[in-house]
Amino acid sequence: MIEKRKSPRKIADDVLEVADQITGTQIGRVVNISAEGLMLLSQEPIVTGSVYQLVMQLPGSDDDVKKVVFGAEAIWTTETSQPDSFWTGFRIIDIENEDVLSIDELILEWNSTE
């Protein structure tokens, strides 16, 4: 399979929970991420072609909670080998420059610990 991504995704070294910003509902955990997209593991299937306003809490101390807010389109979804688990690929379509930098810094931090 030919890689079509402009920037490779990094497998998450931390647990990053992602929620629907509008409903506050937790929708999944980040499996891998770049500033252009991410893959989530969820317990419910996510509707492809839909656009979501998402919020992701970055790791850090409780006193220094950093959240990244972004719009993303669900591009594909598939069941995992486990019952009631789904992989979903998202393309980030709307994100502030500051939040892009936060994701890039997190990826650099993960790379420095390998």
C-alpha cells in the first residue's frame, strides 16, 4: 500500500483521550497522530464522512492541563479483532497554529525518548 500522507504519523506513547467538544462525550483514544490526522480506537463505530469538533487533552501535570481543539473529518472506520472496538482514521481540517505546534512538540518529545 502506498503511503499518501504528507507527514508520517507517530504512535502515541501516552494515553490521549479524545472527546466530542459539543457533547462532551469521550469518543476514543489516540493510536497514532500527526498535525494532519490521527487514528482513534473507540468502543462505538464513528460515521465516516462526518465532521467532528474534537478536543484532546495532552499529557502533563494536573496543574498544567493543555487541551488541543480541532475539527476533523472521519475518513474511514473498521472493526478491530476485539468485539465492540473500532479503528477510525481522521483528517484534521481545522486547527489553530498554536495547537499544531503542541502536537509537533509532543511528537518530538516522544521521539526523544526512543
